[in-house]
Amino acid sequence: MSGAAMAQSAAPAASTSPAAVAPVAAKGDLIETAKASGQLTTFVKAIDAANLTSVLKTNPNLTVFAPTDAAFAALPAGELDRLMKDPTALQKVLTYHVINARVDSSKIIGSKGPVKTVEGDSVVLDGSGATAMVDGARITQADVMATNGVLHLVDKVLMPGAMAQAAAAIDTATSADVSANTTTAAATAVPGATDSAPMGAAMMDGATTTPSASTAAVDTTAATPVSSMSSDAQAGLKAGDPNVTSNAPVADTPENRAKYGKPVSNAGKRSAAKGN
């Protein structure tokens, strides 16, 4: 194949290659530079929505790790919309990208360690590898020197407390498993309870638990209600008998007076007959 033919066959492939993104140049303060970049449109909108525009325009000696439009687009579906509707959460995320000091690449390359952000948590700057990183995000362009600070472009939106959130999610899942197991065990131990009913509801429905040692020692299954006993049986009752706390009174009738004499009170003392 001739050289001209090879050039013609290679031309289509060359035309489909993505155009190189022009480097961001400093254009005044951090906000003006971000607006002129062409790559930080979403970042500028987010800064405005979080009421941070004046902060990045007027404060000196700041370092800003600005996520590109592509970085914001890579967020989970709906996450950007959620943040834009929640200024407090959005401000927390954005201030996690800001350091209250000038940190250019000369302070990052060859070192690694945490640096506190305006949000309060620390980001980890890592210049130990071939590409400088911040919290696992690549710094795609460093050292854009605005009039009031340094702008670094990054390929990922940084999230404060990511490790704490992950740990909390694990704890929540573990707690849910423990709670589910406890509910199942309780339903098994309480007669009449079901998996979907809490223990309290099952007990209100008439379920009972295993008797304790103190209650199990008292056998009341053979007790006969005092009201259903005959007069003779009632007269012979004494304290300590099942379902009896004191001797039951004997009815004051002619028959009982003829049989027992004067009526006997619960205290065991004879008293004058009253009534008939």
C-alpha cells in the first residue's frame, strides 16, 4: 500500500479522536478563573447555590480542589440534584474542597499526609506517586494561580467523612440483623407471637411467658373458688389455703347458728349475732 493510501485510511481514525481540553488559565480571582475555565460550570453553579461565591472571591491565600464537570457528572444518579436542593449539605461538601492556605504542587509532590479543610475534616494529599492525588481523586491540572489562591482541577467530587459514613452503614446493617434475630427469638419464646408482631403486642393478646421460680412453686390449678364452696367447707378454711387470704365468713343463718353456735369472725373471736 502506498504512503498516500495509508494516510487516507488513517484519516478517519484521527478525526474521531477526542479534542484535547485546553488548560485552564488564571483569570483574576478564584471565581473568575473558574468561570473562564470552560470545565468548571457545575462547580461555579454549586458554589453560588451554597452561598460561597463571595468567600472564594474575597478571601486570600486559599487552595481550591475544583471538581470538573465530568467529575460532577460521575456522581450517583440524583446525588447532584439532591445536593443542589440542600444548601447546608452542599456547603459542607464544597468547603471540604477548600484549604485556608496556599498549597501548590511543590508542597504536594514527594510527600503524603492529611491537611485540614475549611469544612473541618482533613483531606489526604498524596504526591508519592506519578500523579498527585487528593483523597483518591487525581489532580488533572495543578497550580492555576489566581489572584487570591491556588486552583487545582480534580476528577472526582470529594465527600467529607466518607469512611465514617461507610462504617455507619455497616453498623446500621449489623444492628438491623441483630434486631431481626432478636424479634424472631422473642416470637419463638412467647406463645402466640408471630414474626411480624412485637413482643409487647403478643403479650397483650394473652400470650404468657415461662413462670419464674417464685410463681412456679405455688400450684393453684386445684384451687376451688371460695364462693362456690359449701358452708361447711368455708367454715374449715384457714389462712394459707389456695386462693384464700383470710378465713371466709360463715353466713348467719338459723341452720348455721344451730350447728356452730354464735357466728365466728375472720379474727377468730366470737361476736354477738346480729340480724334475724
